Amino acid sequence: MGGRSSKDAGQKGASASRRRSPRNKGEYSFGREYSLKEDLAIKRVFRSGRKFEGRCLVIYHYGAGSLPLKVALKVRRNIGSSPRRNRIKRIIREIIRTNKNKFKHGGHLVISVIVDPGDETLFEAIEKDLFDFAQAR
């Protein structure tokens, strides 16, 4: 008879047989633990935090040393289309992820992109503003 074998029992579809690899939780990961999502914490950063203005970024910072590093990103709608805004957010996350040692003081950050730096200098302009902020602390 053409029934299922005992190996196939309990599986639903082809995706059930695939195993997920464990997520890389190394020192260079940028997981959910670095995401600032709480509404009250974000409001506290705007109310009580310090403000740093760069060429294309405004960074609000609250609680150096006493709080773990958590980041909230905000990109204005007038920057461009959603793929453009998402690319800018990915670049910011990548810069912070690869340079965590420069942000080791921790604290809550709200990073707002106010000016589109342009395609040619996108990565460099954002990186310069973030490193200037890290040195100013």
C-alpha cells in the first residue's frame, strides 16, 4: 500500500523537516536586546536626555553607564521611499553592531535622521556623525 512511512509521520509539509540553525549571538550581533521599544523609555530620553546634532543625525542620549545600550531609530518620511528609509536604518544598525566598543558606555539612544546625506556619502556621513557622538560622550 502507498501509505506513509514511520519517518514521515507527524510532519506537515516540507518545511517541517528543515531545522533552523541557532542564531549567531556573538559579540558582533545586534539582537533584540539592543532595541529600545518601550514607550515610556523613549519619552524619558526625549524629556531628560541630552541632544547631539550632527550633519544628518540628531541623537538623543539618556543614562550613560547605568543602563544597557538600547537604540531606537527614526527616519523622517520626507527622506525618501520606504526602501531608502529602511536602508538608512540598516546602515545605522550595522555601524553600531560592528563598533559596539565605541558605544560601550551604554544608555538609551534615539537616533533621528533629519537630512538625507545622498547616495555617494551615505555610509560615511552616518558613520562620521555616530563616531563624533561616541567621542563627545
